[in-house]
Amino acid sequence: MTKANEYRTILRQLDHWDAYLLQESGLPGPRGNIELAQVVADEGDEPLFQRYITYTVEAAPVNSPYEFLVFCGIVGLGRLLAEGDTAQLPT
């Protein structure tokens, strides 16, 4: 099983992802957990992504686990946009 598939299996078993994502974020450190962020983007939904992008720089400072939630939200909204959900674009 690949690491991405491990993450996918774990997330599908959890009702709330935040604590797990913060724990596995890879931050602080040299880089965030890009593989996990991609799985979040694949498995998550718009309300989750919208909630994650509301974190301010004060709540999610650079190189903190909370910054990883913002990153996941941005990647997830990008997936929705790539799938044709143009509601994500400003009007």
C-alpha cells in the first residue's frame, strides 16, 4: 500500500480530520506533507476547503501545522476548479 493510500484509508475512517492533519503535516520542518495534502484535496469537499482557507496568518503562521490546513484548502479548491466548478472564481 502506498503512503497516499494509507492516508486515504485513515481519512475515510475519521469523522474529523483536523487533528490528524495537524499531526501529520510535516510542519514545522523543511516541507509540508504534500502527499497528504493531495489526498485531502481528492477526498475533501468544498465546505472543508472553504473552512481551511479562512485561517489568517496570525492563526496559521508560516511553518506551523495550521499553515498546512490552509495549503490543503487551496489545493482542494484547485481540484474543484479543475473539475469545472467555476463558482470558486471571484465574480
